[in-house]
Amino acid sequence: MADSLSAVRFVVCGVGHIGRRHASLVSRHPGAQLTALVDIRSEVAPELAVEYPEVPFFSSLDEYLLRGPEADILTIATPNYQHAPQAIAGLQHGLHVVIEKPIALHKADAEAIVQTALQTGRLVFGVMQNRYSPPAAWLKQVYDQGVLGEIYLVQFNCFWNRDARYYKPGGWKGTQAQDGGTLFTQFSHFVDLLYWVFGDITNISARFRDFNHAELTEFEDSGLVTFDLVRGGSGTLQYSTAVWDRNLESSLTVVAEHGSLRLGGQYMDKVEYCHLRNYTLPELPPTNPANDYGLYQGSAANHVQVIENVVDTVQKRGCATTNALEGLKVVEIIERIYSLK
């Protein structure tokens, strides 16, 4: 395994949009080394060989684990349903793992990841890159410092476009067993933000609708969730992928004892309103642009901070910003919401 002086060696499993982002960032990081690439689609191998001529390609994780070069980190950027079994396989092989969201589709599978990490003494990093967005980091800070006082209401609005350009026939996206649902694939980042800042929720009620995805997905495209915060206050999460043509917004409004605030924009990438008692909003660093997938867009491209945190943690210069237990909690909250269907 890597010590504080050696480069942290990464294997990226799943080299689609997000996996390629991980590979690119790792290859450019001075403290990291891209050791291997894994993907079941053999047709991507020639292109990857041009981009990464010194990096071997493997057609399955089993093949890599059997005969691949040594590494420290297994990055998992495969379809949702593969995250848990691949993470457990990597941990059992002695690798730390970085898991794209969600870390699993079921609480029991996420618990198995946590248990395996404890048994093997390896680390698990959940990719919840929205925590690195300057408005989100600022919100966490003012909450923890007590600037807001008692929380009264929180309101999350997540209104995105995901249509036939996204859900391809025969693909895993849109299937119940492999995708898991809209909250897992599109909006788990915002469930994580809810839990990270405000803590756990209880007294959940929900209604789900499928407005225009009947031919595209096996699950809802929209939902309205209400809940109480365990620490006090209440909230709503309204979400939809039924928005026509392009994303509308991801926003968070907070009404609290000492004032109100709103994070807005398409990806909660700006502070649109801040009126707090005896407080002046500081100038925040700019937010990274959204991940651009051509025909549709995702959340802010903060993966560079994720890679930096992984390298720092493995080299014992920092600690994980999103650990397996927090990833488990996000899965558990979504599972509780979906149990109301």
C-alpha cells in the first residue's frame, strides 16, 4: 500500500462519462498514478490505449484482480447495481475503494460494504462532490457555527430534464433493479446535502408520479416528500426529471430563527438570497461548471476535490470527507422514502 512518500495508485472500473473524468483527474494529479482501466466494453479499449498508452486495460474487474498490477485504490464508476459487489471484491482484495453515488441500492448492501471495510481495515470514499461546492460548504459552516439558530423549514427543489436522450433502449438506466430510481441516480447528492447539513429525518410522507416517463423508465419521474428534521424543524423535497428539454433548477431554501437563505441556480451553485441577523455574506469562490454530457447536464464538476481528498487521506495528510457510513445513511434515507410507494 502507498505510504506518505509514494504516489497513490488508482484502478478505474467503469470508463464511461464519470469514469473517464476520474481517470483524467488521477492521471494529472501529482500525487496519484493511473495504474489500470477496467470496462466490459472491449470496444473502448483502442481509444483508451491512445489516451493512456502506458495503462493496461482489463475487460472485467475479476480479470484485473486476478492478474492486474498492484494498486491502492479501486474507483468504481459502473452502473448502480454493480457498486456494492465490486466494492466488496475490491476491499477483500486489499484495496481502498472510491464509489460513485450511490454506494449501493439497498441498505443491507451498504451495510455489507461498511462491514467489509472494518474487517479488512480499508477505507471507503463515497463520491458526494456537491459538498465541495462553495455555497454548500458555506451553508454547512453557518449551520455548524449556529448563525442560523433554530431551523424552522427547509425546502429542496430539484427539477431536471432526463428524457429519451438519456434513457437509451436496452441500457441499465431506467430499470428498477439496476438503476434503483430517480432519487438514487439523479438526486442522491441532494439527499446527502440534506443529511450532511441538517441531520437525519423522520415522519416521512411521500407521493410519487410518472408524468412522461412511462415508456422510458420502470419508476417515477417526480416526487413530493415531506419530513421532520430529527434536530427540529420540517422540510420538503420536491423533485422531477419530467422538465422539458433542459434542467430548470436545484435549490434549497432555509427559514430559520435568525433569518433566511436560498441556494439556487441549476445546481445549487449560487447563493441567491441571504438575510441573516448581524451577518454579512462573504464573497465565495466561484463554483465549478456542471458536468456536461452533451445532450444533458449533471451536477457541478467537483471531482478534482474528491481525488485530492482520497490522495491526502491515503497518504495520511487528511481524513475522508464522505465515508462509508455517510454513504450508507443516504441509501437508508432513500430506501425509507421509497418504502412509501
